[in-house]
Amino acid sequence: MNNLSTPSRFARLRRGILNHEICAVKKLVLGLTLALLCALPARAQIAPAAGYWWNPAQAGSGFVIEIQGTTMFMAGFLYAASGEATWVASTGQMASATQYSGSLITYSGGQTLTGAFQPAIQNPMPAGTITINFSTNTSGTLSWPGGTIPIQRFDIVAGGATTPQPSSNPQTGWWWDPSQGGRGFAVEVQGGVMYLAGYMYDASGNPVWYLASGNMSGNTLFEGTLFQG
């Protein structure tokens, strides 16, 4: 009986040693894999910057983009086929951290630059769709009825879009009077220079935009002249 049981005990012992060695190898591989992953540089999360964006090859038009949480609000300032300044907007949830797709909204009949407030009317039919894919915080690709174009942050001053700005600057993005919906202002300051666009309506009720740019008079004061786009 002792002689017959000896090979069985030996086999069990051998299997135990092999299992122990396999576990040790697995732990070693897992440890090396984790160490390698930790050594790799972390990929930064893309966070598209708020403010003015444009296609340098299409000067005279552009976009103001702001994302709050997972919701985007953007407006494009451009020109109608007749040559008049006009604007379109879009708002909605981001499809992901780097992609937005939504309807282009147009409004009419709102407040003029110097007139009393009157609410704007959202036109029921979208002007088309817009899709933006961001490749970095300051660059991306935009597709809309006008085609597909590269876009990038707009430098108000040389290198301003990628230079950290002082905390004393007014917050970059969309500003409005909540009691006067249907119009608003896009504000950005780079290097002490303000770029301000006002989105409102002409006397016929058509959307129109105005622009003012110049040096800040102080941390909290800008004085300039509005020009119609």
C-alpha cells in the first residue's frame, strides 16, 4: 500500500509546484503590465476652449463656442447671400467630450440695437445641421451647410488664444440679460484687448451682429465703438 501511494503523493506534489509557479508567473506579468501602463504618459482629456473660433482661410466670419457641463451653445456670425450680416445658433448636449451635433437655429423679430425690447421668434424650420469634432482644446473640424472646414481658436492678440489669461479678466463666453431673451453678447479678453460681438436684429427683424474691439480701460471697464458686421 505504501509503495502504491507514493507516486500519487509525488504527482500531487508536482502539480502543486507547477500551479504555484504558474500563479507566480501570472502575478509577475500582471505587475509588469501595470508598471508599463503607469509609465506611459497620460492622455489629457480634451476640453474645448470657450471663446472665438474661426477658419483663417475664411476671414470675416467665425464662431463663438461655449460648453457648460455637457451642453454646448454656439453661434456663427457670417453673411447672407445678399451680403448682409446675419447669424445662426445651435445648442444641445455634447455627443461626447469631443463631438457635438445639432440643428442650426435662426431667430427673427427681436430687439434692435437702439430700440425697446421685444422678444425674438424662433423660426420653426432649422437652417440645417452642424457637427463639430474637436481634435484638441483649440482646434477641430466643423461641418454645416456651407461645407466642412477646419476651425481653430482666434487670436485677438498674437498667441492670445493659447496664453493663460489673468483671473481679473471678464469671463470668456456668452453674456445676456435674462429678462431680454433672444439676444446676447460674446465677450473675450486676451492680453488686455477686448473682442465683443452683439447678436440682435435690424429694423426689419432680420438677425444682425455688431462688433467692438480695443484695449480695456481697466480690469473691469471697456469702452469702444460698435460696428455692424
